[in-house]
Amino acid sequence: MISRLNNLFEDSLLASRQVNLLSDTQINGILNKLIEETKKNISYLLIENQKDLDRMSRSNPKYDRLLLTEERIFNIIKDIENVVSLPTPSNKKLMGKTLANGLTISKISVPFGVIGIIYEARPNVSFDIFSLCLKSGNACILKGGSDAINSNTAIVNIIRRVIADEGYNSDICTLLPNERYATQELMNARNYVDLIIPRGGKELINFVRENSKIPIIETGAGVCHTYFHKDGDIEKGENIIFNAKTRKVSVCNSLDCLVIDEERIKDLPTLCKKLQEKNVIIYADKLSHKALYDSYPADLLKEANAESYGTEFLDYKMAIKTVTCFDEAIQHISSYSSKHSEAIISENVEMIHKFERLIDAACIYSNTSTAFTDGAQFGLGAEIGISTQKMHARGPMALDELCTYKWIIEGNGQIRI
């Protein structure tokens, strides 16, 4: 088994050298062909995806992530089209200078080489990863979750066929076996893989961080807060909270905890009114529970406990925390934040700016929904993940973040004395 995977890793390494030499025109040719073939194979993709769905309960929060529909496939195609429209970030001159001794030094962006992605039940990620890695000049090794094995196999079959039909090495994109040992082997493939990016929940990310012998970029879990400040606009607040919580509950940028100033507790029934439409379960502290008791459905209103805070629900569930002042709100968010996306709703510009400076997160919002934390929404084409760390990349990671750099030094016989 180990020997077989080493062969796969070596094939990916060799393929990465070819993709690094492809022109933007050649790369776009592959991606445009992939768009055509994906459109032709929608029925095939839906059939294979249904095989995965049949093995998962609809009540599982991952079900929505796993689900492919014709509309979602066309949205995936749109993301690939966005990537096609962007310039390649690799082999660009980032800096250049000539030293007094005549040496010319240039800082050039280059692909990492081979990028391994370990991810859970989100088959759309397979398309996103490949298109972004190819456009940035990288080969990719995919290790998807067992929940999406049929979907991922179908997607990678289409990708590899397109690459081969265009006359290139199909090992530019490799899907590892479904078995668990493959994850361990990938995390130990130091001679072949340059970077690993885990995409998934907290447990997956912690596992990869603790076991990988290859550098990783963490695309962390999203425990997202929205703070309704005492100077918040109630109409904005109602719409923002509803959108942030219910637009798509299974994604990392969805709202998990509403923090509200005690001065505005009387407005809580209005702020939460629309949540009833989606049967959102609210875990409320004592003050907010009392404020909602007569207006929110009893079967959807629960008392909060210690586990209600700092939880990424990925479901139609939300916690509420009442605070007495701005500083207490900052303290609560800082204590439970995953440093992904945090928001404030306020008409007080001074307080907004203070919030932006004090909260430590990749994305800080004011008077808008955290649902916008997304590579495509940021105009990046698509994303390979949302980084919650501070080294190399932070926030939505797209093409630029899939490159590192090298120094090119050109001389004419100089020697160092």
C-alpha cells in the first residue's frame, strides 16, 4: 500500500513540473474544456452524488454540504469561469533591483508545486481546488471524505479525462484512495508534497495540525458572532441576522452567536422574528430568554448553557449572549471566536472602528452579513479555503495564496570577496 501511494505521489511531483511550464492560454484551454464536459455530465454527477446522499441522513448537518443540484453545478461552473478570467499569479516579478556590484536580483512568484487537500463532504471543493491549483501552476492531490466518495470520484474522472484529452499529464490532479491510511501517507509524503491544506471541522483540522510532517495552512472552523450594538439600526439588524444565520447553515461563515447590548434587549423579538420562518432553535441566556419568551415559539427557544457558546452549529441553531457594554461584547467574542468572521451592527462610526481594531479575526464586518466571507464574493474567482492563521495567508485563499516566491540572481562573473 505504501509503495503504491509513493508512486502516486511521485507521479504528482512529475506532473507539477509540467503544469509549471504551461502558459495561461494552455491552462485556460483545460479549464474551458472542463466547463464544457461538466455541462455534458450533469446527469452523471447527480446520479453519483445521489449514491452518497442515500448513505447519509437528511438530518445530518453535512447533508446540505454534500448535496449537488443542477443549480449548484452551474454555480460551480460560474466559479471556474471566474478563475479563467483572472490572470495567473505565478512567474510574476514582485520586486527587482540592481546592486552596486552589478548583480540583478528579482523576487518572482512561483507555485508551491504539489498541494495536498484533505477535506470533508463537499464535492464542489474538488472542482474549486483543481481550477485554482491549475491556474496557479500547481498539481493537486485530493483526499476527500468517505461521505462523498462517489461524487469526488465522478468529478476527478471528468477532470483527468479532460486533462488527458488536451494532451497533458492527468496526474496534475489525483484523488487518493478512500481508506484512512491514505490520509496518514499524504501527511508524511515530505519528498513529494509541498503544502497541505485541511478543509473541514475543528476535529479534522486539529488532526492534520498534530500529525502532518508537511507544512499546513489551516482553514479553520467558523464560530461567527454578530454584535448588535446599542446604536444599531433595528431594520438592518433584523435582515443581517436572518441572512447570516439562514442563507446556508452548513458553511463556515454562518452566524453562530448573536451578542446584544442589554440596552436593546427590548428589540430582540424583532431582531429574531424572521428566524421563526426557518425554525431556528435559539439557545438564549437568562435576559434574552425572558425577552423572547412571549414572542418566539416555545419549542424553538432553549436555555443556553456553557456549550452553547464557542460552538459551530452548522445547523438551524444559534446562541444569544446579552452584554452590559461594548467592552463585555469584545471580551465575549474574543473568548469564543475561531478568528474567522465577526460582525458589528451599529450607526456609531467610532465604535465600529474600535471593534475593527480590537477583534482578532480574518474578516471583520460592519453593518453587513458574515455570509460574504467567500473567495468568489471577494472577487478572487473561487477559494481553496478560509485561513484563520496569520502566516502566509489569512481569510479567503485564492490564486495569489497558492504561490510562494523565489529569488533570481543574475550576474556577469561577479565573485564575493
